[in-house]
Amino acid sequence: MNPQLIEEQALTMSEVKEHLGKIKERDGELNFRANKTEENLNAVVTISASKAKQLKKKLEELEIPRFKDFHVCKLVDTLPKNLDELKVILQGYTITVTNDNLKRIVEVTKDYA
């Protein structure tokens, strides 16, 4: 049996945690790797899945040029509180964001931090 990749979608850590919870409910338990993933997510995730989805939607509504889903997910996972933190997060990507857009992003994310 060869599994095929049908769709690739970026998820926030909160969404992954939520999906693992659903799998755990359905199957009764998780395998070793899923348990380890759940433990790590419990230690680092600070925002609920519903709030993460709200924030993700708000960031997407900003319509920042060349901003992709995985950029938005990274911002939801890290919740930058100021411009310096945001710039450090975005340094890892080959994307240029104007100062006005950076300020707009921080205005949205700081309310969730």
C-alpha cells in the first residue's frame, strides 16, 4: 500500500493538539510518537485552538503581500508581542514585509499573547 499525498496544509500547533485529541477520543490511545508530540504540545502551546483559528483568520484578512499560510501559522504559534520579536521570527524566511505591515501584524498578535 502506497499512501498518496492529496493535500498539504499548514497547521498551527494548537490545531495539531486539537487533532491529536480527536484521534485519542476515537481510538482510545495514541501511538508512541503521537504521545510524545502531545506531551511537547502541552508544554509549549499557550493559546486554545479556537483563539488560534480566530487569530489565523485575522492575520489572513490583513492580506499582506507574499504572506503564505505557513507564515501565518508560525506567527500564531509564536505570538510576537513587539516589532523586534516579529522581525526575528521572519528572519528565517525569504520574505520582505513593509514596516506598516509589520506594525499591523503586531497590533493583531499582541492581543492574543
